[in-house]
Amino acid sequence: MPTPRITQLLEDIRALDEDRYALVQALRKHILDLGPPVCEEVKYGGLLFSADTPFCGVFAYARHVSLEPTIHGRSNVDAAR
């Protein structure tokens, strides 16, 4: 169940653009369906998802939605190996 902060952020996104809201909701569903240890919080102006440690964020901007992976202790180049 979303917290009041998450609900408010989602309502704000929806008020600005129904399509971006639908995309954010679809991404949330896929991420939260990964399993019960996955939780979300409002951070950095978007939704941060974690399971012990943060692993990605979803951010709605003026013209797009961004899904941003979080990689701890490595650069993106190291993670690709």
C-alpha cells in the first residue's frame, strides 16, 4: 500500500500528464511484482525502489519518464562485464 507521499506524487504526475502517469504506474507494477522484499519511497523527486539496498528509481519529467538503475560500488562500465 502506497504511503501518503507516494500517493501525492502519483496524483501530481497524473494532474500534469495522464500518459506519463500510466507509464509510471506500469513501471511500478513490474518493479513491485518482483517480490515482497521490494519497497518504494519518494526520494530525489521520484520513486526509489529497494530490497535491502536501492536498485532503481522511476522519475517523471516534463516530457519523459526515466527508469534509472542504481549500481552500488561499481561504475556502469564495470557492471557491463
